[in-house]
Amino acid sequence: MTERLMLLDTASLYFRAFFGVPDRAKAPDGSSVNAARGLLDIIAKLVTLYRPSQLVACWDDDWRPQWRVDLIPSYKAHRVVEQIADAPDVEEVPDALQQQIPLIREALGVLGVPIIGAAEHEADDVIGTLATRASLPVDIVTGDRDLFQLVDDGRDVRVIYTARGMSNLEIVTDETVVAKYGVLPSQYADFATLRGDASDGLPGVKGVGEKTAATLLLSHGDLAGIRAAAEEGQLTATAARRFAEASDYLDVAPTVVKVATDLDISAPGVVLAELDDAARDAAEAFAERWNLGSSMTRALGALASAGNAG
């Protein structure tokens, strides 16, 4: 079996599970378990399809880091429930999902899936660091286009893109990014900066959509080259004026948009393997206690199969 490291954008996946799995089965105490069940099924499917040798659940230790907000105050601002002075921002998450997050962490733990986060950083930054440092091929599982900037055919880093659903997974490579957006993955962060992203509270440059952003990057290489061209009169007067007006934003946006690749973390190097009898019994008891049923069974079976294949 070819060794591959699979990095899960965990929050992206448990949000998808929560909204995609009917909230019918309940824990004995009446609490919802659909996100936990759904995430276990997602893991089972991913491991069965792509046969990773290592699996890491990357975590948002800080979903809206203050250093990014200091640079762009609108960053993810619309997702904050209510901003309270001197209190951490609270993300708008349905109560029935919020209550399942500790359960999800515990479920990953009983399966032996390591959870890695980093203080003052998002899961994207954890993924960026681990993918950049990996000495083996990497699959990044996410529904977030921002992580397309990490795709690298030369290092065999690809994205398994979930935005169209778990039945329509898409493998994103260099060719995919070029075909979709007309830019290379190495240009994607600049492309996203120019285009903006309402879902992240990034305004972009007025009048610059995806097509214009791609054309500018094709002609001038990167954001610095485009800004230099604007200052030197190589763009139209209207475009030059718009870039001048967006100057403050463009000074800081690349730092916000580019994922970190230099965090003080490392992958634990845990190779997928069948759980020993005691660990399997603990996982099955945990599943029974929380009514995770066949979802845990499928996850255990997939991890065991992947481990035995190695």
C-alpha cells in the first residue's frame, strides 16, 4: 500500500454531517448524535476509498484568530453570535451541534485518531503546516476552497473536496485548479485576495471578480506584480484607481488569506491499525453508551481494513 497522510478539516466535516444526517437517532439522554454519527460514516467512507496510512483530525483551536481580525476586522464577523468586550468571539453554531463537539472529540479518541490544533490558529493553518512538512503524499479533506492554495502535484498534495456532497467527492489537483479558475494553486491565495470572499468577510478589490483576477494574475504573476503594474500605469485608469483605493486592504489581506505553514506542531506519525481487543471493546462500549451504533462499527471496520492492508 502506498503511504498517504490524510488531513481532515474536522469542523468542515462535522458541520456537513450535522446538516446532512437526519436528527432521528438520539443518545439515551435524548441529546442529538447525528453529527457524531455522520462524521464516523464520513471517516469510514474516506478511509475505505482512499486508503490512507495515517489519519489526523485537524482542529480549530481558534476559529477566528485575533491577529487576523486585527488586520481585517470584518474577517468572519458575520459568524459571531454576539461580540462582547474582552470576551472571546463565539461562532454561530446550532446548539444541537455545539453539544456534540465534545462527543466528537471523544469518538475520535476511542478510534485512536489524533486531534491536532494550535493556539491562536485555525485548522487550515494546522493543515497547511502538516501538508508542507510531510514527507509522504497528502490528502486534505475539506469543503473550503481556501485550501486549494496547498495543492501541489510535485509533492503529491491534493484536496478531496466535499462541497458537492460525500457522494460527489472531487479530487483537486493542479490541473483542476487551473481548469476551474485559470490560476495555479500557488496563485490561489492572491486570487482569493483579489476576488474577496463574502463567507469569510473579505471585501476583495472592487470590480475584480474571478475572471478579472485570473487575467491579472496571468499577465503579472502575483499580487505584488499586479500592484506594481497599477502604479506604473500598465492597467486602465479605472483599474489603477480601484487598486489605489484598495491599498490598505491589499497590504494586509495576503497575511490573512494565506494559511500558515510554519506552526510549532508535527504529525504524530500514528499508522492506521486495527485496534487491540481492549481498545475495540472500549470503542464499542462508547458507541453503545451514546447510540452511535453502526456508524462506529463502520469506522472501526474501515480503520482495521486500512491497517491490515499496510
